[in-house]
Amino acid sequence: MIRPVAGRVKGHPGNPHRRAGSLRNAGGRKRTPRRAGTTPPARPAPTGRAGGTEAAATQKRGSPMSTTSTVTYRVSGMTCGHCEGSVKEEVSALPGVTGVTAAAATGLVTVTSEGPLDDEAVRGAVDEAGYELVGRV
């Protein structure tokens, strides 16, 4: 039972090891105390695609943008998470590849790259991992 001592709570009801007034948030990270009557600093405006920055505006006007290519392949022989990891590792090493997703349950591998990839290069990477590339889906 937590008992008040001279009008002060000696613990936290959710966690008896945490003292009241602790400078830690729920995630356990330290937080800085805020003075009464002050407001937190304003966050800077986002500067990504949705931020409406000048760079995004120039891209809309017709400046050349990088082309992203996403292709899904069927691979035979994958049966587990280790198989998926092996295929991901080998295909990710190809130049221009920005992302690889492999699913052993369906046998599908999705490759995202900066531009079009040579299917034979992907076939070689899958073969190197120990599996067979059946073809595009």
C-alpha cells in the first residue's frame, strides 16, 4: 500500500519502484521539466513531399524526376524466413535496388529499384541465394 508522507505520495500507483515527480516519461526516457506558464517550442514545418516546399513545387513543374521501378517475381524453393532473408540479401546487393520484399508462403519477391533491372541479374542473385527464379508475375 502506498501511503502519503506529509501530504506527498511516496510512489507511483502503476509502478511502486518509480517515485512521484520522476523525470522519466512512460517509455523510460528522461524528459526535461517545463516551467509553469511556458509552452513547448514549435516544431519545424515538414519538408517532404507533402510539405509544399519549393523543391516539391519545382518537381511538379516538369523537372526530371527519378523513375522508380517495382517488379514482382515468382521464386521456387523458399520455405521459411531464412529463405526469405537469403533472397533479400542477394537481390539487395544488386546496383540500383532500393527495396526487396520476399514471402515464402506465396513464393513472391517484390523488387523496388531506381530504374529498370535486368531480369538476368535478378535471376543470378536468386540463384546465388540457392533458389530458382520462375519469372515475372
